[in-house]
Amino acid sequence: MLFGLNLCFAQVEFPKNDDGKIAYSSVIIVDSTKSGEELYKSAKEFFSTNLPNFQRSNSEKNFQGSNLWLGTTKKNAEQVDALYRNDTPITLSEKEDKKIISRIVNKYTGGTMGCLRILYFEYDVILNFKAGRYKYEATNFRYTHYNQATMKQSQIYGMNDSGVCNSKNTLDNLLKCEKCKNEFRKMYEYIDSDTRKLLEEMNTFIKERKSDNDRW
């Protein structure tokens, strides 16, 4: 019985780099005939098309207009959503160095009660390319938490917006928050699985994209 309880609240073990920072990274070996420039172009195309890939969410809920007496309005929610629009995911593109940095936004909607309401996660995917291979790293995970009633930035737990459960910080820091463990577990599981899903989609696209000469 005690074992089952520990299992229920087991926290996701996020991968980390040598500095102890959350980071998903790998070196991907592809067709040796593909140049670094060709792989660079493939990745750039991935991050320049199908923009919903980089504006992700676990739910379409926003509690919009459901509790007007609490101050929630559709306009409040839309204004906050607009702050995190990700119409241009590529933040750095260096053709000569064959390097790309892209920003991903992921909105997590919790419940109407409890600690976690609405969080906007952002992170970077950094890619470097060489002939026949490339390296990626998804890192710099950060979040901002909003109260669903007012759509204003608010602490996750407690009366003061400070400490490890505050309204805005890094995911590395948030892992230290010991409150509402079941809610956090579900959120961490989503962030981990969805990040891996995005990276898998990216790798599949880069590896399977045909060269320009073979596309027409």
C-alpha cells in the first residue's frame, strides 16, 4: 500500500546536461551524403512551416467567460494568449555556422481549483549541423503562471510571490516546489512527453526530407 502511494506521486526524472540543467540532447546520425548545409535547410523548413507545432497546449480550455463574477472575461484571456503568440519560432539562424535556435511555447491548463491554473512554458531548441549528422538540445525551460479567474500573473502557492513556487521562474527551480504533488506530477508528465514528441517529429522531418534536386 505504501509502495503504491510513493509510485503515484513519483516525479518525472527530466534529462539534464553536465551543468545539472534540464536539457534533452542527442547527436543524430543521418545519410552521410547529406551536407551540413542541407540538414540546416531541412531544420529551417521544419521550424518555418506548420506553425501550430510550436504553439502547443494540453487543452483548449481557458475558463473564458465561465466566472464573470470572478472577473474572467474572454478579452482577458485573449490578451494574455497574445503575449505568447509564436508566429516566428526561429530566433537565430546562422547559415555560415549552420546553427539554428527556435523558441517553443506550450500552454498548460490545470483546473479551476488547486495550485496549478494556467502556465505558459517556453523553451529553446538549439541545433548545430555537420555533414551526415547534427546535434540538438532542448533547454532553457521557463514558465509563467496565471490565475484563471483574472488572467493575471500570480504565485502558484502561498501569499507572497516568492520562493520556489513563485509565478515566474525556470522549470529547474519549479522542481523544488513541494506543494500539490499530484498536480505537479501530471503537469511534468505532460511537459516531458510533449517535448519528446516534438523532438521526434523534428528528427523525422529532418532525416526524411528529400534533397532539393529530388523534390520535383
